[in-house]
Amino acid sequence: MSHAVHCLILGKVWPEPSSTAAGRRTVDIIRSLQAAGYRVSFASGARPTEHSLDLESLGVETHTVQPNDSSVDTWLAELAPDVVIFDRFMIEEQFGWRVEKNCPLALRVLDTSDLHSLREARQAQLKSGGALDLYNDIALREIAAIHRSDLTLMISEYEMEVLRTQFDIPEAQIVYWPFGLDLSESKFPAFEARQHFIMIGSFMHAPNVDAARWCKQAIWPLIRQALPEAELHCYGSYSDKYKGELHAPKVGFLFKGRAEDALAAMANYRVNCAPLRYGAGLKGKLFDGFQTGTPTVTTPIGAEGVTGTMVWGCAISADPQQFADAAIEVYTDAARWSQVQAHGQHIAKARFDAAEWLPRLPQLLEAAITQLAEHRKQHFIGRMLRHHHHRSTEFMSRWIEAKNR
């Protein structure tokens, strides 16, 4: 392209990298595109919060948009981006048809952040038992959004496999682009300089609430029995309403609320606990562990998409006793602690190095732009879904707009 490529990101919320892994993901996308010389705009219909990142200071143009308002059409046509990234499937549902109508040549990219239908299926299975049902109502919407988009960014190799094997998504429509970590050769606090256990995660995210409750009820008593002096400090953004339920100083389970700087906080703890029973995507709290040299004890759900074929260094288990035993061993045995830390650093460098991943996103987008006409011709399902779905969401949107008048 002769001009600087212009990318518009349509966000579900204004990014809060200090609160959520999804916020950090958005910042990764911005950094990656700006490094390649892209002009980047960001728009959302949500209200910024006090923790929202100041995007203007990063050189990103910002806009506020309303989903059911035809003024968006004029704005899109004037902005005329080359690429539009939808932050999660519900944003594609709201704005995809408007982008197609007003910017027909723009590459439409869906960033799933994590596969919502997989998370939903696991939550339902945890509640009611039985087999995992991936074909839920969220999947009907999410898979349709993937088909309607020219390209979908996936954060986890496991989820790529689910889309290929369970939903027959063509290879050409999904690409793997995980978190990218800046792993400078920093000195981490030593085993002896650290104490206590940490748990961290946004409490707007239901799997984190479940993990904290399960840990307090089923895992922590086992750890505390073996280590009566140890404490677990539970941090989370948007967590104030859970304090009464989770804060139990008598048993060493201390609820700390929001960590203003997650990495600075975590670096002082000896073990990072991530007892996730359901969820999807890549878990930001494990990546906090990599960046602070804090060994993480986790479950198969927590480690999914992270390890690949590499060794974690301690047991990965969803059984409370096995989880507690692993946490106790890593906490008390300096050699084991160092081993888990070293394995974590090895995984992070081999699989999630920002130097490798950040330059790759613009390359993926530019390859898709050059093949766009041919790609769209081949994906008849996407064309068919856009034809029908866009009529329905367009008329629903116009109805809401008329009602709002």
C-alpha cells in the first residue's frame, strides 16, 4: 500500500491493561501496528473508567460511537480505514454490517480474545456435570461472526484446534497470534526474599471469582494445614463486593482488592496460585508469573495453550489435594522452586517472545489484504451469513434507533 495503513479497532470497552488480560491484548495490537507504521484509531460505545488507558498519549485517535445510530455510517465512510478489528464477536454483530456497507474494501478482522463459547460450555459442565456441549447459543453467534469476518485472530493453539475439528472453520480464516512478552534479562527477587502465596485476576471475569471461592474452600485449608504461618493474598480489580465473602485473616486468606501494579505486587510472593476450574484463552495471571519470575501452580485449564509440548516443572492438577501438594512443594523446596521458575522462563522465551510475535501481526494483515478478493469469493458460507444476518441485525438496529427517537 502506498499510504500508511489505517487500522480502526472497535472496542467492547476502553482498554484497561492494569485490570484485565484483554486490555493488555488490545495494547499489544496497538504497539504491533504502530511499530509497523500504521495509523491506529480506537472507538467504543462504552464509557471510559478511571483505569482506562490514555490512548491519545500513545498517538491513537479515539472516537465514541453508538451501536444503534446511523451517524456511525457517515463517520465510517469518512474515516475509510483499510483494516477494522472487532474486539470480540458481539462487536462484529453490532458493527460488522455497517463496516461492510460503508467500507466494503476494508479487511474485517475478529479478535476473539478467548473463545467465549468454550468458556460458556465449561461453565455449564461445571455446574451441571455431563458431557461438554460446545454447540451452545453463544457458539451459534460466535462461529457465525468468525465466518463473516475475513480473518480471526486466535490467542490459543488449543482453540484453533477446537475451531478446526469441531466447527470445520477453514484454515485460511483463523490465525494464531498469542500474547507477546518483553522478557528483558531482569533480576528477580530470590526464593529467600519472597514469602506467601498470591492469587490475582479481574473479578469482572466469572472464572476468577469461581477460582477464588474454590481455592478458599477446597485448596487453602490443605496448604494452611501444612504451612500454618503462610498466607494467601488475593488481589483483583472490580472485586470490592466479594471482600466480605473472601477475606478470612484468621485462616491466613487475605483479600487485598485491586493491585495498582500487578507485576510489582507479584514479584514479592513466592508462589502464584491459579486454580482455574473453567475458562478459555490464555490466562494473564500465568504471564504475570513469567514476567516476575514467580512460579505458578495451576490446573489443566490454567495451563491450556501455554505449555505446548514443554515441561511445566510441577504437577498440573484440578484435584484439590494434588494442587495443594504441588503448591506446598514449590513453596518449601528451593530447588523445585528454581526448577519451576526456569521452566516458566524457557516456555515464555520459546513461545511468547514479543520480538517474534509483535512484528507478525502486520504481516498477517497485509497478506490477507493482498488476497482479499479471492478469499471472499472462496468463503461462500461467510457471504451467505452476511447476506442473511446483516439484514436481521441491520433492521434490528434501525428499529432500536427509531424507538430511541
